[in-house]
Amino acid sequence: MSDDDLWRMLHESTGMPYGVGRTAALEQLLRRADGGDDRHLAFAVRMQATTGYVYGGEPAKSFVTFSWCLAEFDRDPQPYHQRYAHQLLWHFKYMVNAMLKFSELPLDRTYAVLDDMERRYADAGHSLQAVHKHRYLVADHVGDAEAAERWYREWLTAPRDELSDCAGCDPTTQVAHLADVGRHDEAVALAEPVLAGRLTCTEQPQAILTALLVPYLRTGRGDAARDAHREAYRRLRGNLSDLWDIGDHVEFCTLTGNEARAVEIVERHLDWLDRAPTPAAAMHFAAAASAALGRAAEAGDVTLHRRAAGDRPAGEVSAAALAAELAATATALAERFDARNGTAHQSEWVARRLATGPGEHLPLSASLRNRPARPPEPAAAPAVTVPAEATADELLDLADECWRTHDRAGFAAALAAYDGRFGASGQPARTAARRLELRVGELTDADGPQAAQEANRAALAAYRELPDQVREQVVAGRLGVLLCLTGDGEEGLALARGSADFLAGHGDVRERAAAHDRLSLALAHLQRWEEALVAADRAAAEADGDPWLAARVALHRAHVLEELERPAEFRAAAELARRLAREVGVGELVTAATLAYARATDDPAERVAACDEALETAPAQARLPVRVFRARALLGADRAAEAVEDFAEAVTLCVEQGADGDAFLRWELANAYRVAGRAAEAAEVAEEAVLGLDRLGAQAEADRCRHLLAGIYVDLGELDPALVLLDQLARNLDGPDNLPHRAQVLEEAGGLLYDADRDALAAQRFAEAAAVYRLAGAPVDELRARRREAEALNWSGDVPAAVRAVEVVDGLAAALTGRPEQPPVVTYEVGLAAEAGARVLASDDRPVEGLDRLAGVPARLRSIEAFGEAARVELLGCELLVRAGRPGEAEPLLREVLGGLPPGSRPAAQAAWLLARVLDELGRPDEAAAIRAEHGLAGDDD
């Protein structure tokens, strides 16, 4: 590999995000540079590596590269060294900062580096402002408050120059100092103009926002504190080098009573402690995490998942145990720093952090709605009065009637009266059997279907012993439905069918209708929808005499029609169910029927209105599904902002009820936030959803959520986190069934890199995508990816590689056009492939060959109505004519192209610019000037 190739690799590495990938690339480049004779390259790579190590979370390695460069700079000065003199002086600041954070490095060495820094700054004629700042940092680290205050004043009064920290980083340290001494109002006032300006430093604005968390909190600016936390943590969460600041966010969550969020952040970054950038960062994060976990453990049993490391296996660990472990870690590290420094400052600092407790609660979560504890809802009053002198059978009759009419309060009151008056005395066998039968109605959802099965079996045995075949078959039908629901379909269906057959000949009208309804439910649980509809129709035909049963049957029948995908009949059945449910006035039936109607209608507004009605009638236990469906309906009605509130309420209800599924709901909430244009909240919630889905083992859903999150990061302008997610997705989608999706993700990553002008990396991703498309048997997609690879290579400046890529593209295009039928997509992709090849050949100084490729392409593109692409190809053809020295041929073509383009459009401006250039070359400057004036072009370089 030539030195030119190595220099190009060094240039390309600057576009990579800080972290493992960039560090590995630089270290590989360093080995190659050291194997050659280019001293300049070896120096330049080490200068880049010093910065890469600091921001990539491995500052210990920067000591070696910095020392090498400094020694080389002093030992044998070369002309190229002067280009790096400013950067080398800047790196002194990195060294002082990093040396403070390694307890094994003697403090005297840090002072020696500071003295050398001061000498070199002074010799070069620079202000000592940055030196004073770093002397302040050392004094603050060892706990010398008097010296820290003195150096702080020296720092603020010294003039700034080009070696001073940026307009965001200097105020960040000042804000931290003011916060430490309790001057919170001054801290906020100092930061406000900084945040109002333009911050472009790698560390900003996340660093200053993190420093402002406590000042905002202490000055009553809760909303600002919450926004600062969300914005800063989102920027920090992917960078190992920011572990210290992430600890500040854990502590902030603890201070604001958000222990659950603190635990989430700790769990997300827990394994970073095994590879902490510095012992000081490990100490700080461990102390903040221990305090958070301790507070969480006080509220109840909390466990965290811990990844494997070294000899430690992966597994669950309790918050209490982990809090104790991390407290010991932080304390031990603090003792090591104090032993080096000769003070107790770090141990005292850690002790204060470990004692952190919650203050006034500040809602932080974008996915949970915080609210005061609500008193339990008062029990519903019975619709009936329990007679004081009723007999045992009369009480059971009353209970049975209440059960039939959904009067749960009356049902409970009647059975309570029975148990109080007659439960302890022996009752006739028939009465005892009836009490067993009604026991099923007492079982709550929390008891589960198994308890209901056991109660039904007990009642069934009692009726068989009497015997009472009618009641026996009623109970058998109920048991059959439960068995079908829980997976024992063979026995369950036999019981339900036998019950319906028997009661058809021996039961009254109500019993017959109810038996067919139960059979329909059993068949529905087994997804035998056609048979379920037959049974539901029979039930509906005989249920008219019982309005409550008729409403239930109509609801069940609507569900079957929905599953059968018969929309017109489903809508009619849902309308009937809603009307019947309203007539009997049972909230749970009205809610379920109205939701069915909402699903049946195609009108978004009508669907939302139906959800509103369902929400008004929903009992507490049914509000969660109503909220979920209403949120989806609002999203479908383009009311994303309202959908956000319903999804967030659904997540809150899910968590409060201890129900499964909050991770899935967070996924939907993240999408709603994104549609509503609230990308920051969307990112926060999607990150929570990915963690939750991973914890559930739902990889397919977690990956789909990762894809959503990658898009959100792109919306936020956070390219590198998006690329990390897409790379992870590509690794996860490694099965043969996922090949098209894997290729799509790789191509998306290539597109992001291409748009960011990281063309060499983009070309790699496009090549990977093309290879996977080939495995997936998708030749058109393979052609597109290879064409994009050639374009990216061309823009990267690697023209020989681009030419080779075009040769591959030509082969793929020829294979597609040789088929008897050519769909429009093939015409489109082959046309764009020809355009890409022509551009590459132009870069290779072969414009005439490029022209030959474009023959007939615009016409073919227009034949499939790709008019914009056709005009672009024609414009390229004109450009190639000019480059081939044939401006006279280009002029009429350019005028024709320009006449067909929308005035004021970018293509029209490009065509006008090229036409003006052609006219200049043809010696007609006045016409060229007129064209430029007509199209608002300032001059030849416009």
C-alpha cells in the first residue's frame, strides 16, 4: 500500500465516529506507517490517535502517543511539525485532565506537565488562561478550596486566545464551580447566553446542559432541568468517554424521585464499568449508581440484568446487592485517589454521593404519566335489594339473575347474604350444587382460568350426582369454553358441542341460545371461524327474549365476522351489538361493542368518536385496551399529538396494572412521538422500548424498533448512533429468511454515509448490500446497490475502483435487459446505471465513452414517466459534450433541456449555468451574461 493510500486512509478516518471502530482504524494505520519511511505520516497518525483515544474512551493510550509526538517535536524539528504546533499545545490540556483521573499516576507528574505546559504557552506568546484553568482543576480535585478559588479568579481574568477552551467548554467548568459552591442563580445566568449561541464542539451542548441539571433544579426551573436531562443524556448515552457525565444523570434522576429511570440508565451502562475510560469515571458512576439502586431497593424488589465479563457470568442481580457492590467499588477507588493526593477529599465526595436521596418529584419520563396516588374506585351499588327474609334458594335465584344481567355488585351481595345466613348449615344437595355453580362467577381475572376450570368441574360432578342433566350440560358447556381457551381443545369442544346438542332438545329458549353461544366461543378459541359463525347465527336466532344474552351473542358474532374478514357484515353486526349493549346499559358490554364498531368503521373521525364513547363507559379494568385502540385511531386520523397522550396513558396503565406489554406500547408511543414531530421524546421512548423488548426476548420486534430508532436519530441529525443501530440490525438479520431486510439495512446505512459525504465508507456498505441482494435472488436491487457503490467510489476520489465497479454494473444490467419482458423498474435502474457509468468515465477523462453510454437513455426513461431523471441524463450528456470539446453541439441541446425544466428549479439553474459557460466558450459573452441574469446566476463561478 502506497503512502498516498495511507494518507487517504488517515483523511477518511476523520469522518468516523469516536470509539472502537475509529481507534482500530488508526492503530492499524499506525502499524503500517511505522513500517514505512514517512516520518510525517507517523507523526500525523499519532496526533490523530491522541484525540481519538481521549474521545474514544481510552485516554490512557493517549499518554504514549502524546509523549512520542512531543519528544519527536523537540528532538528533530521538521517543517511539518509547525503545522501541528497548535494542536500539540492543545493536547497538553488533554494530558492534565486525564492524569488527574488515574490514581496510579503521581500528582507530582501532573504538576510537572502543567509547568511544561505553562513554559511552552509562554514561549509561544500565548495567554496563560488555559493553564490557570487547569491549575484550578488540580486544586479542585485535591480539595484545596483556597487554591481553587485563587486559580479560578486567575483563569477568569486572563485574556482568552486560540488555546482557550471553546465558548461552551469554558463556561461549563465555570457553571460546575458555581454549582459546587451553591451559587446556582449565577450558574444559570452564566449559561443562558452560551446556550443561545452556536455550539459546535464535540462536547457541547451536552456538557453544559449536564452541568446545569442541579442549578436548574435548585432555582425552580423544573421544565428546563427535564429538557436538559433529555437532550444531554441522549447525546451522551453512546459514548464510553462520557461515563462520568452519565453518572451525573443517574444522580439527577435519583434527586428528582425518578428511581425507575435511574435504574434503567444504570442497567444500560452497567457493563461500561468493566471497561471504564478512567478510574475516576468508574468511581463517579459507581457512587451515583449505588445511591440510585439503594433508593430503588427500598421501594421493592428490583433486579437488573448484568452482562458477562471475565469470570462473571451473565445473569440477574438484585438492586440491593449491586448497590452494596458499587458502593464498595466507589469507596475503594476514592481511597486510592486520596492516598495519592494526601487528602480525604475524594472519600468525602463519594460519601456525599452515596447518601443522595430524592427531593421534590419532577416527572421526567416521556412514556409514563406521573400522577398522585388515586383512591380506589368506590364499589358499584347493587341494582337490586337483597330481601332480609329470603330463603337460600331465593338468594341463589337472585344471584343467578344478577349474574345473567351483569349486576356484579348485586351478585356479590346476594351470595354474601347466602353465605352469611346458610353457608355454615347443611343445605339440600341441589342447593349446594347451585352454590358450586355460582362459585365460578366469583372468581376474578386474577384467579386465572385454572381456578375457574376446577370450580366448574366441582359443580359438574355435583349435578351428575343429583342427577340434573340440564344444569349438568349448562356447566359442561362453560367448562368446554374454558378448556378451549387454555389449550385442551379436544375435550373442551366435545363438552361444548355435547352441551349444545343436548340443550337443543331439552333446554328452554334461553338455555338453547346460551349453549350455542358457548359453542361459538369454543370454536372461536380454536380459530374455526366458519363453524363458529354457524353456532353464533343459531344463538342469535333464539336470544331475542333475553336482551343481555342477545347483546353478548351479537358481540361474539361480530368478532367472528371480523376474523372472517367480511367487512360489511362485521360493521352491521357491530352496530347491532352496540345498540343492544346500550339498551341494557352494561358498561363492559357497551365498551366492548363500541370498540368493535370502531374497528368496523372506515371513517377515522367516526372511529375516534366510538373510542371516546367506549372510554366513557369502560370500567377500570378495561381502560387499557380502550386507550390503546383510541391512540391507534387518533394516529390513523392524523392526530398524532393526541395519540401521544393516549399511548402514554396506556403505558402508565400497563405499568400500574403489572400487565405485560409495556415495551410494545412504548414502541408504538415512540412512533407517535416521531409522527408528531417530537423526535427527542421519540428517541427516549424508543430506547426504552428496545431495552424492554430485548429483555422479553422479542428479537424481531426489538429489531423493528431499532429500525424506527435509527430513523429517529436521522431526524435528530445524529448520524453515528443511527449507523451503529443499522450495523447492529444487519448483524441480527443474519438468517436466510432475513436476507432482503439485511440488504435493505446495509443499503440504508450506505445512503446515510453517502449523504454525509463519507463516500468511501458508503461504497463499502453498498457493496455489502449488493452481495446480500445477490444471495436473496434480487437482481434489480443488486444492480441498484452496485450502481450506488460506483457513484460513492467516484465521489471518494478512487476513480480506478469506480471504473471496476462500473464493469460489474454493466454485467448486471446486461443480464436484466436480455430478458424477454422488461418491467419499468428494470428500465429505470438500467437507465440510472448508464448515467452512473458515464459520470465515472468522465472522471476517468473519457467523456466520449460516457456519451456513448447515454444514447437512448432519456427516451427510455421518459417512456416510464421518469421525466426528472431523463432531464438530468440529458444535462449530463451536454456536460460531457462540453468536456469533449464540442460546445457547439451542446448549445441546442441545452436550450431544449432548459425549456423543458420548471423555471427557478435547481436543474434549471444547472442547465442555465452550463449554457452560459458554453456561450462563453463560443465567444458570445453578451448572450452568456443575459442567461445568467435571466436565471439569477451571479457569475461564471456561481
